[in-house]
Amino acid sequence: MKYVEEFRRQDLARTLAEAIAREVGPGRTYNLMEFCGGHTHAIFRYGVQDLMPPNVRFVHGPGCPVCVLPTGRIENAIHLAMEQGVILCTYGDLLRVPAGNRMSLLKAKALGADVRMVYSTQDALRVARDNPGCEVVFFAIGFETTTPPTAVAIRQARAEGLANFSVFCNHVLTPAAIQNILESPEVREMGAVSIDGFFGPSHVSSVIGSRPYEFFAEEFQKPVVIAGFEPLDVMQSALMLIRQLNEGRHEVENEYTRVVTRDGNRKAQALVAEVMELRRSFEWRGLGQVPYSALQIKQAFAEFDAERRFSIPAATAIDVRGCECPRILRGVKRPTDCRLFGSVCTPDNPMGSCMVSSEGACAAYWSYGRFRQ
């Protein structure tokens, strides 16, 4: 296949659906977690769940970096913009995520803070060049996919002598989060959520490769299939997971071979390793403190680290009361289990990050009308 349309062909979807129906065992259930929100949106946009047998269930996981960023880090960014007087640059989804007292970066902007939406790290660097008398902070967020551009921006700022540019780093790592979910009491002891296999994130894996998932596939005996974002990708990956489960295997397989390799993008990995290092611990919304699950800027590039340059007080903002985002991110609940969903919480008036983010589970339920079922 060469073109996107080929990955959405109805005849191939029916063929895959028939193959899945033949493979599933009638006496068991298959709970398959999609870690990435891109898969969640593909499932709902194209009705993939409707093509699955009743005993094949998709479990929604952490979704995206905006979803899992704790409100305390949003509070930190608001503090930088309002109290430190910096020009704060960040991606669009982050502007509307509610923090403490329903404050957000968008509301901070309305109150006079200089908060600017950018589409790339290069946009943030341009703001720094155009405003040499102002401190410009890039609010960096993302899984492994968006980490290399941040590293490039830091190196470029040093090369250009942009002394007014720094980065508030919030890059997080997916394998550590998946391991945390599998080690959680809700999975291991309480049985509140059952996970039989994982759809491995595709864009993340294009950078880190499939190798990092091999440890917990073996350790926790859970199969992983790296899946692309098109509907036929998801269905083929579901078939591969079901076959592994039926055969008692727990391996890492790669459905997304047109993009992902076992070793990933070594040039991007080397670039990140030059500029960043592991944090000892980092808080994820819904997961709590996860050891070695995030990155920070190395001492060698300390002058571009906003956390070293500015005084940022510790913030432990509490999520909106009644919002089930933390449990949805762990796969324990679905958006429709939340009392706020579709009533108080809508895309125009979001109560939590799962409704704000373009890859959030609540946004997927709302956008494609599945909640009406």
C-alpha cells in the first residue's frame, strides 16, 4: 500500500473483521489498551469498535502529553507568564487546560499575560529573536516524538547566542508509563482494569524503535504490537494481538513497518541524549509520581533551562471535583462514566485535559458522537 486511501478500504476492513471473528475464542475476552490518543480517535472516527466481536474491547490509556500533564505544571507556566513577566510560547492545546481555580493559560492571556501559541520550536526561537529585551520561555511538552525538536531549539539558541531564550521542559517517556500501569494495584491486585495486550504508539516508536517495549512484554507477559494510525492498521494490529494471546505468546511485533524499525531513529536519539537526561521522578496526571519517566535539560545547557533560570514555586493544584480524567487515563473508567461529561464538561467548557486535547478520550467520545449510544 502507498496511499492513505488504501488504508481505509471498506472491502479490506470487512476481510479483517471476518478474520478477527474467526480467531477470537468464544470463551474469553480480549482487553486491548491503546496507549496513544491517535489510536483512540481512529477507533471512533472509523467505527473500528463496531467491527469487533463483542468480546474484543478497547481500553483507552494515557492518550497524549497534554492529557497526562499534571495541573501543577500548568500552574508553574501560569506563574512564569503572570509573575515573572516572560513571553510564554506553547502549543495550542495547552492554552485551554484548566489548572487551579479554573485558571488556564488562555485566561492568563486575557488578564494581560503575554502568552503566545506557536506551531513549532522554530516559532518560539523567532519570538526570542524579535524580542531581544524580553525573556522568552518555550513551554515544551510531548512524548519522545516532539523531544528532538526541543533539543534542536536549545542547540540552535546556543549557536545564535539567544540569551533571552529558555525552555520549561515537560517531555515524558512512554515505556515507563506503560510499566507503571502494569505495576499499578488496579491491574495487579484489585482487578479494576484488565489489560491483555497493548497497541504500541506509532509516532513515538518511529523515534525510539520497538526495542524499548521488549522488557515489559517479557516481564509482564503482555503482547505489544506497534500500530499505525489508520483504521486498517488498528484492525490488523488487533488481529496480531489476538493471535498472540490465543497462542500464549507475549512478544513485540511491528505492524507499522513502513515507518518503525527495531532501533528507531538513532540520530534523533543521539541529539536528545546530548541535550537532555532522565529525571529521577516526574508526576503524571492519573498515574502519580513515575520514576525515570521524564527528561530534564542537562547541566551543560543549564542557561537554557527555565527551571534553573527562574524561581518557580512548587505547585500541587487539585483537579476539578468530579472530573474522572485521572481514572480515564489509567483505563479504569470511560468518559461516559464521568458525571460531568457532556453536561458541565464540553469542548467549549472543558473541566479536564481529556476533553481539551485533540487526542483525548473524552474529546473522541464527544467528536464522533459515540456517547449517544
